Amino acid sequence: VDNKHLAMWNWLYQNKNISDLFFNFSTDKNGATVIATGSGDTVVKQYMGNSSLRNYDFSIIQFKPVNSEIPNNSENATIMFDVEAVMDWIKKQNDDRNFPEFPSNCTIQKIEVLNNMPAVAGQDQAGAKYMFQCRVVYTQIGD
């Protein structure tokens, strides 16, 4: 695949915990998951011979229902666990070296989850926006 963004979308779409996947833009309906790009192709280190170490940073945003009405209810903890399952899936893919199909001049070294748990990035009566950041570390030959 010559398109890193499409490679990321195809890779993340394999996750069974995700049903409604969007790229950068989405609805705020519960169940939506968004791949939100941060910085792509950031050169971390330039090597001799026209190769470089680079980062592709992205966030995963998930919209989930919330329970803000009924006390003594574990529903919100269960929902947080569901979001953490996506984080765990990404970590397992890294451990198994199951990476997105970046262009042929790129070699992925690792995929990192940069947070230890998702952050609640917004909330209203209808639901909450959970978010965590990730990074693909890869080498690239040429531009």
C-alpha cells in the first residue's frame, strides 16, 4: 500500500472491538471510533545513505455511552474496559509484529501505545469521548 493513512485504516479495521471506523472526521454517535492523525512522517533521525527513522503519530478516539444518572452502577467501568481492549489489541499486534502495510520503502520497527489508559476527552448526557495516543516507529529509505 502506498498510502500510510489507508494502511493504518485497514490495519485497525481488523480489530473486532471496532465496528464504526472513521478517519479524522466522524459523527459523535456512540460506537464511533476515529483514527485521528497527529504528525506523520516526522523525521527523528537522518542516516547516511538516504534513510531515516520516522514517527507516525495518531490518536484513537472512541465515543461511548455514559451512565451519569444511576449511582452504584459499574457500567462506566465496563465501558472503560472496552476502550482499554482496543489499547491491548494494539499492544498485542506489536508483540506479534502484525503491522500495517506501509509502502515498500518503509520498515515498521514498532507500534507504541503512549498512554497507560484512555483519557475522557469530553462528556455530555449522551456519551463520552475517550482518547489515547499511539506511535508507529519506522525506517524509510528515500523521501
